[in-house]
Amino acid sequence: MSYEITGKLVAKFDIVQRTETFKTREFVIEKTDNINGKAITNYVKFQCVQDKTAMPDKYNIGDEVKVQFNIKGTKWTKDGKDNYITNLDAWRMETLKLSVDVDIPPSPEYSDIPPAEDADELPF
């Protein structure tokens, strides 16, 4: 299952080579929500793995971004005790852009659709 969140990029960490064939990188976004008139700020740390470790490079600290991620959980037993860890594995990241819905009719010079009066005059 995939999730997404938007926020401000506040930290990018170095790539960590975990084993000879496995590498990770972490980054953090700041997410502020207004709940009952009170601003609540959370800092959410994500992990990128393998070929995704370069993903944060094209973004600057302070950029508003949307992150798509999966939740991964792992269990291991050490000294007879069960341990659990949860990772937010980011697999896509993009800059947020404001879009304005404006109804602009297509220009007749650039339209692929013939005007209505010419619709019956097909060349064949």
C-alpha cells in the first residue's frame, strides 16, 4: 500500500553503505497542520534505498515537496527479546506546484479540432 504526504524539506543526510550491496539515505520533511485552531508541527523522517538514494539531491532545504512512500516493518529477535522497527520507504518525490484552474478556450490557431461549421466538409 502506498501513501503520500506534503511538507517542507528540512534535512538531507549522507548515503550510508549498510553492506557491500545495500545502501540507504534519510531525509526529513516538516509537516504543519492546523488542528482546532492550534498549529501542530511534525517532523517525518524517510528512508530511501538503493537506486532511490539520489532522489533528494535535486531538492533544496526549504522546498515544499510531496513524498510518496511505503510503510515497511521488520521484526527480529535478539537475546530472546522481540524487536520491531518501522521505516517509511520513500520511492517518489516531487516539488509542489500551485495550479490554478482557469477555463481558457483553445486558440483556433493551435487547435487540432476543426471548427463546428467545417465538421461536415471532410475531404474524403
